[in-house]
Amino acid sequence: MADTVGNLEAKDYGIGIPQKMPGFFLKGSGNLEWGMKDRLARIFNARSGNTVMLAFDHGYIMGPTSGLERMDLTIVPLIEYADCLMCTRGALRQIVPPASNKPISLRASAGSTVLTDLNDECLIGIEECARLNASMVAVMVAIGSQFEALTIRNLTTMVSDGTKYGIPVLGVTAVGKELTRDARYLGLASRVCAENGAHVVKTYYCTPDFEKVTATCPVPIVIAGGKKLAEAEALQMAYEAIDQGAAGVDMGRNVFQAEHPVAMIQAVRAVVHDGVKPAEALALYNELKNIKQ
Ligand code: R5P
């Protein structure tokens, strides 16, 4: 079982054959109970099957990142355009108006910053997540790093705790400096999250072979945006990810660091929910950026 040499290479990906989804519109979720499905249906749009999550949890490891210096000024105006907000409990209580009524993907693991070794994390208690009405809780999983075992334990603990309250868990595949963002690694990390009970997986887009990552992950994948790209490139990446089986984006810097964030999040929505092609989405961005917000 633990042989690392001589294993047969995965090859039967069934690309183009959708995973059967009896009982619910999200893959791998048909056997969940009502509360889990209700929370997931708040995050994912039943028409498109996809979601645009706005990630602004970066401060918990990076401090006042560009675009997040004053979240009250930069993030609050974006909230109405997001399907779900991915943030820390600090930011949630400090700047997110409760009346905005958006589902929350709560960052539920923390413990170290960019100044030391990332991913040496512990968990927020599930009662606190329930108190904050989290629709999902996000746990970092650092496969292949020195904190692999610790972070997988965090994931399994949160899945067991979340199940008691009907709160789904987002497994976030961490990418350390020394790890490669290729389909083989991201596919392994995503599958490990799903097998350990994650209901949704967040990972990075890669090329080539991202469709192998989504095909072999039995739950929905949302992609992180990663470092800021030109708007055209970010829209292209979102389009390719959806086209190759992602169920949405959990995007931060490519939205809030865009020259016109409100226009950018709307262009991303057009790609994710309506399958708008990248060139058309860029045209939409250029049109919207001239409208005074
Ligand atoms: C992930 O672990 C981070 O905390 C962010 O939520 C994630 O990287 C998404 O943000 P970005 O699109 O800026 O990469």
C-alpha cells in the first residue's frame, strides 16, 4: 500500500464523462444531509453549478497586503457581487456588514505567517464557526510539506466536527515555495483532501492537464487566483479552469488588486456563470470600468 516505487500510473481519467450526481447538483454531495446541502446551495449557484467566492483572508499570513490595507474601503463595495465571502473571523466581525447576508467560507485554521514556516496551524472550534453562521469552513492542507500530517489531522478533525453541525469543509491545498504546481501534485493534493472528507477543494489552476485534476477529484474544485496577473490573463485562466471542470473561483488578488475591482468581479462572474469567453469578458471589464461606481 505504501509502495512509492512501481505503482501503476493513473491513466483512466474519463475526461468528458461527467461524474453522476444523483440527489444534488454538486458532484460528490448527493448523500449529504439537508443542512450540508442547504449551506452548499447558498455558495454554489444551482443554475450554473458554479460560484464566485471573494477571498480576502490574506492578512492572516501576510498582514496588510496591497488592496487589503483598508478592507472597509476596498472589500465592502465588492461584497454585493460575490456569491460567497472567504475571510477570517477577525475580518468578518470587523468589516463585513451582517446584513449583507452572504454565505461565509470561514478561514478556520491558522497558526503561522510568511515570516516563519507556513502551515503550522491549529483549528478554530466548530462552535465558533457555527456562532458566526459559517456556510463552509476552510482548512489549509499542506501535502508534501513538513506539516502534512498536522494539516491532514486538522482537516479530518474539522470534517468530523463540521458533520455534527451540518457545516461543509473546504480543503485548501497549500503550495509551499518548494512544491510544484503541476497536475500531478495538485491532483494528488486535491484527491487527498476529498478522500479525507473535504466537501469542496480549493486548488490552483495549472497547465497542461488541469482537467485531470478536476476529473480525479470527486468533489467540486474552486481555483485560487494566485498572484496578480493582467486582467486579460486572469479572465483567460478563469475561463480555462471552468472549461476544464472547475466549479468556480475563490479569487482574491486578481479581483481586489485589479485596477477596477468592481468591474473585474463582474467580468469574472460572466465567465464563471455564463461561460462568457475571455475576450468578451475583457470587453465587459473595459465597459464597466468606465461606469462611475
Ligand atoms: C489561500 O489560502 C489564501 O488565503 C487565499 O484565500 C487564496 O490564495 C485565494 O486568494 P488569491 O486569489 O489571491 O490567491
